[in-house]
Amino acid sequence: MLDLLASAAIGYVLGSIPMGVLLARAFGWPDPRTYGSRHTGAMNVSRGGGKVALAVVLIADMLKGLITVWIVARMMNHPYAITVAGLMVVIGHIFPVWLRFSGGMGLAPGAGTMLLLSPITVFTAALSLAVVRLLIIKHTPRATIAASVIIPLTLLLTHTPWPVFWLGTGIALLLSLRHTTDWNRIYD
């Protein structure tokens, strides 16, 4: 039980680091909370800082998930420690305590969390999102919800261990729930 509590704390603390806001300040980009969707993730930061901002924040947010899973996998013995830590990274990113619980959408840290555990799932989900976004649904939140269905399916088809399956399924659910808040939003 202590492993799960420690995993949750590590995941939430690392996930709640507002990389979009911190990097915007460091590079002189506009504060992402003042334009567009007002979220702190890579997509919104890019609206004020361009493609370089998108890449930098995307990588930083993915690293939050990747580093958390790496740390917890080495420190904790409980088989579901990575599941708890990974979910808490995404929750921390979406609801960071430092920004009054208003953060990003969770996509990049969710992808980073799964990158070490099931790279094929990350690739499949990213490809699905791109195809759905470009060819079917021209609205990123709606496309994300539609494409997130592929995550648990890919994990089942690749016979992933149950802790990783539940992590990926939980991330898909969190992403779907979070993106429903922007279902009708048209960005500035």
C-alpha cells in the first residue's frame, strides 16, 4: 500500500509541474493562460510561440510521464505502482496544484507515460489521432476522443500485461473526459 501511495505522490508532483508556463516564461513566449484555449499544454503554447514552442513543450510534457514511469518502475515493488503513478502524472498535468487546478489536456504526459511500456500503442494512437484529425474530424478535442478508443484495443491486441492495460485504458478515459470540456470550443 505504501508503494501505491508513494507512486501516486511522485506521479502527481511531477505531472503538475507546469512546463508550458515555465518554458513560455523562459523563452519569452506569451503566457498560454491568456490566449487560445487557455490551457498550458503544447498545442496552446504553440498558438503563441509557434512550432518551436510546440516541440519544446511537447517533449518536456512527455518527459514528465516517461521519467515518472522510469523512477517508479525502479523504486516500487507493487505491480500496479506504474499504473497509479502514470495516471497521477496525467491528473497532475490536467489539475496542477500550482495553477489552481487548471492545466493542460493530458495528451503529451499520457503519451510519455506509455512510451516505455508500450511504444506500439503510442505510435498507433498518434497515427490514429493524426488520421482522424486530418481526414475525418477537423477539431482536435473531438478527434482526440475518437482516437483514444484505439489505446485499449491496441493494448489488448498486443497482449500487454494487465497493469499496463489498465494504465492505458485509464489514460484513454482521462483524455476523453478532459477533451469533452473543449467539445464546442473555437480557439482565439
